[in-house]
Amino acid sequence: MTGTTCGAGNAVVDTPVVDTPVVDAVAAVGPATVEAAPAAPVGPEAPHEEPAGATGRRERAALAACLLAGFATLFDSAAITYATPTVSASLGGGTAGVQWLLASFSLTFGLGLAPAGRLGDAYGRRGLFALGMGLFVAGGLASALAPGIEVLIGARLLQGLGAGVISAQVLGAIQDLFRGPRRLRALGLYTGAGALAALLGPLGAGLALGALPPELAWRAVLALPVPIGAAALVLGLRGLPRTEPRPDGRRAGPRLDLDLPAVALLAVVVVLLTLPVVETGMARPLALALALACLPAVAALALWERSYGRGGRLPLFARELVRSPGFLAGNAVALLWFGANLSVTSVVTIHLLQVSSLTPLLLAAVLAPAALARLGSSLLSGRVFAALGPRAVLLGLGVQTALLALLALLAPGLGAGALTAAVAATQVGIGLCGGIIEPPLRVVTLSFATGRTHGVAASFLQLTQRLSATYLIALTTGILLGASATASGAGLGAALGVCALASGLALLASLHPALRRWGR
């Protein structure tokens, strides 16, 4: 089961959160049916005994491919924010261009997760992994060579789709190939790869931006993940197992329920909500019309899902999940928390790059302790969860919301130096909270999924988090930069206020009775 994407400073890492301490804690205080990762799909699986010889080499190559793939996608997410001011100066596009540049990747990442996961379950991981990595590498190259902001945003959409396809296969491949303690070790290595990307992405971006002319620097930043992705592709083709055909010539696999119309309708709803936020110069009647158009789109989505499920198929919004108060409450907490954290990382990085005297490399170094704090606290999350149960999430969200609200109040009146120090300290605190919040939140939320919906629930959780990030990143960067595309203290305070509000709403959602009763 995966977490979330990594950003500079306070890293929000799109990594597995099933580590031994958390599993032990769940066994101690939670239901016996908890399964935090997608159920192993139908299809070829590795032997349960320890691998030897050629099998061991293939499994090591497959794991290396998964680790490199995760590192490449998370490195990209961590580095891109540092390049946005230079991109804007080079290609133009104003505030709307920055908003779409940061939000586009999350949009297609989320939308690609569910169908890609189901395709991987049915037809095997190898081909889907290669497809996703091919899209990611092609999108990275197109981004680095983009002649204009529109082409760059389109390339980021393509790259995000590739990252979504990759993410769905990586965790599925680990589920397929490893069992017991070996699976936990593999997931732990993947967590480490995400944490390393959260540290090295900003530092790599800072080095490129400081060493190269501006016109070349941002292109180099966007190209940095490409060779890593290419290496992961080669390893994946060598190590990931093929899906064996059945005697009748068809490939083994379950009945395929992609539910692409639901994915398309959901994309329409998100875009309709996001457009008025991005296009700040839009006439009010048109903005209102777009907002109102969401209502029939949501109604059409609900009707379609009901019809799709009646035929015995598994819809995107699986009935068992949308009727589970605990899953819905946990999902609400996760998407609000995730969107708030990614937005905080984006707005403070852009603001400090514009107003402080720090170079991108120095700023990355200043914010690096936040990523280390999050990694360290995640190692202790199992013990905290064993002692407090779901109250660990409540505690972490309470502290995070207070820190964000305090920074939002102080930011407009602080000078550049004092603001940098305040942001660095706050990000360390948010990083500590994130490491405590994320693992138990995902374990608890996914424990409400039934047997046939374990994998669907994990994909759905990531999907809603990504779409939340799309909207909140667009909203907060627009507030920060305003019509002039220039950061201001007042804009930062208002943007951080939105993040604090989202975190506060996550805190309120965590008080839902189904979550508070969990494990009793």
C-alpha cells in the first residue's frame, strides 16, 4: 500500500507505509482482518521459499527496478517546485502557468492509478510497468525540450499519467514477488528510496539551477529523472516476470473492470472545479457556470456508477467502500491532510525563492531537516500507534494545524530572514507530525475495505489524495502569486491559512465515531 508524493523540505512521500512496527501495532490494537496493502492479484507469483540462483537474480532486478522507478517519480515531484520561478521567467505563462505546471502532474497521476492497477492485476505488471516508464521518460524529455508553457504543461500531464501507471505496478509487483518478512524488507527499501528522493531532489535541482544559465538550468532539472527512469525500464524488462498464457492462448487474469467512463467523469468534475481557481481573470458569470456544471457531472457520475455496479462489475466508487463510514471518514482525513501538506511545500518554496537571498541549493539545504524529521518519526510511528491507537492521528493533526495557523498569522509581518527560520522550524514540526500521522491513518482507513476491495481501496485512496492536491496546489499558488505572479507576505499568509483550514478539517474528520471506535 502506498502513501503519497514527496516534496521539498517537508516530504510527503509516495511510499509504502507497512513497516514492521506498524504491523505489530495493528496486531495489538486493531482487527485481525487489517490488510494495508492491495491483495495479491491473480496471476504469476514467485515461490514462497527464499530465492536462489537465477530466480534470486530476477527478483533482485525486479526490486531494483521498483526502487529506481519510485525514486525517479518522487525525485521529479521534489525537484519541480524549485524550477518554477525560472520556468515562469523563461516561458512566461504568469500565475496560471505556474498553477497548471504544479497541479497537472497530480491530476493525471491520480486518474491513471485505478485503471492501471486493474490492468496490471489482469495482464501482469511487466508490460504496464514498461508502458508507464516509457510515458514518464517521454514526458520528461518533452518537458525539458518544451518551447512554450503550453507544451510544458501537456508534457507534465503525460509524465504524471506515466507516474500513475508506474505507481500502480510497483506495489503490485512487490506484492506478487515477496512474502512475509521479505515483503516487509522490500517495502522498507521502497520507503527509503522515497525518503532519499525527498532529500536529493531539491538538492539536485539547487545544484543545476546554481551551476547553469537560467534557460538551461530548469531544463536540466526536468531532465534529471530521465536517465534514472531509463535505467529502471531496463531493469524492469529484465527482472519483472512475464504473464504466462493459458492453454487456450489467452492470458490469465480476472475479469477486467476498468470503469473508464467514471474516471473520465471524475476528471471533468476536477477540471471544472479547478479552472475558475486557475483562470483568475475569468468573468464571474463564466466561473459560476463552470461551478454549477459540476452538479450535473456529479449526478451523471453517480448514475453511471450505480448502473455499472448492477451488472456485477466493480465500479471505481465501489459500493462496499462508499457505504463504509469508516473508510469515507479516513479517506476524507487523508485527502485533506495530503493536499494541505503538498500545498504548504509548494507555496513556501516558491515564496522563499522569490523573496529571500538564499540560492535554490541553500534553500534546499535549509529545508532538508524536515524530510529527515519525517523519516525519523515514521520509524517511531508503530510505537506511538501501539500506545495511542487512532488518537495518534488526532494528536499529529492537532499539532500540525496549530503550526500552520501560527505560521499563517506570523508570515505577513516577518522579514525574509526571520520568515526563512520560521518556515524551516515549522516544516520540521510538520515533518515530525507527518511521520506519526501517515502510517496509522492508511492502515486504519484500509482496514475498512472488504476482501475483494483491498486493492481498489488502496488505489481509490491515492486517487482522491492526488485530486485533492491538484485543486489545493492550484488554489494556494494562485493566492500566493496573485495576478502579478509575484509572491507577497500577505499572499503567503492567506495561502497558508487555506492549508491550515484544510488541516483543521482533516482534524475534525478524524473525530468521526467510526475512526475513534477502531480497534475497540
